[in-house]
Amino acid sequence: VTFGELLQRKAEQDGVVVRVLVWDDPFSIPVVAMNGVMATHDEKTAQYFEKRGGKVQVLKQTRLASEAADEGDLSMDPNGGTAAYGSASAQLHASSSTAAVKQRLFTTRLVFTHHQKAVIVDAEVPPAAAAALGIRTAPLGRAPRRLVAYVGGLDLADGRWDTPDHSLFRTLKTYHADDFHQANFPTSVDADLGPREGWHDVHAAAEAAIAADVLANFDSRWAAACDESSIPHDSPFREKVYESGLGGGVFVPAE
């Protein structure tokens, strides 16, 4: 089962709200150049779920860049005065600084990404944790749930799955038969012969208040992406987590 198939099944059959936020590669153009520069499959990801009815919500977003936050006080004269005095050096400084800021903003949104990789899910509350929180019975017959967030440095993309052995050849016909990736020598390495590109990274599982913070981070970025796409944004899930009164990233699901 692929990651996409799993998400689609949970959304379609189990009614789970699934939201996917991927980096929008500015150079990936539908039909013309689907892979873009970084081959992160942003267009393919969006189309995959759209063709399956859109039960899984997908938004693409370039790196956020705020001109107001980046430019600082451009009115300052480098010699200690301010542009308000109308000095030639102050005006030149303000003009060049503004141009530099706009260039940085353009480059930031065009090339870079936030590089955040996180998966946030809800799960059952273990009996011991429920007892510690004083949860004796399920409120209104609904069992409380808890947040679990997985955060790490490895891309959630094809070719990244690996084992501690980091085999470059032995798993080409088994684990990596349909998951070959070799970006270092993209034109000179045969997928059937290898070597594949090995990956070594760390992901961590977080719970309780930490997981709630990861959710808040995702929610703020999702809201910004909705604003850019003119899509209405709602966040009932986050409100339940923070306002349930149960603490520890535990909430009561809606009926």
C-alpha cells in the first residue's frame, strides 16, 4: 500500500479529515514540466488526489516571505541620520535596500522551501494516560483522542525510505524495486544495477503539548495557503485540542 493509497482510503472509507501541504515548486508546470527542478512531485500529488474525488485536501505553497518583516527600517541613513532629512546618501541607501529586499523575497519564494516535514495524526488514549488525566468515562459517549506528531529531516518522497544497513545494491530487487532514487548520477546509473542513493536521517515522535505545537504550526501554514488560494479556512480540530480542557494534546472528537 502506498502512502497516497493509505490517505485516500482513510479519507474515503473512514471519513478522516486528511490535509496535505506540499511545497509548490515554481518550475513544475502541469503537462509541460511536471517534475520541476527538485522533482518533488507537487503537481502529481495534487492531481492524484483530485482525480480520486478530492476527499484528500491538497494545497501547494511556496516559501512564505514577508516584505514588511524582511525590509526592517529602510529609512535609516548608514551615516547615522535618517532619510527624513532628505540627504542624498539616505535616499540612495533606502532605494538600494528596497531593491535588495525585493530581490531576496523573489529568490526566497522561487527557490527555497520551509523544509518542514511533519505528519500529525490522532490516536487512542492509552488507559494509563487516561487515568492520569482523570478521564473515567468518555464524555457524551465519545472516547477522547490524543495527538501524535512525527517530525524529521527526511523528505516524505519516493526513494527516501531506507534501513540502517543502507544497502546500495542488495535491495534493488526487493525493498527498492519500485523506489529507486539516485540524484547524484541521474543519467549514468541504471536502476536495475545500482547503486541506489542511501539516506540516513532521524525522525522523532512527539506527543502531548509538543504535538499540539506541531499542529499549530501546520495550521498556521495551512491558513496562509488557503488565503493565497482564496479557499475558506476552518480549524475546528485545533480548537478542540486547545479548548478541550483535558490538556496534554488530548481532545474529544465531534459526533
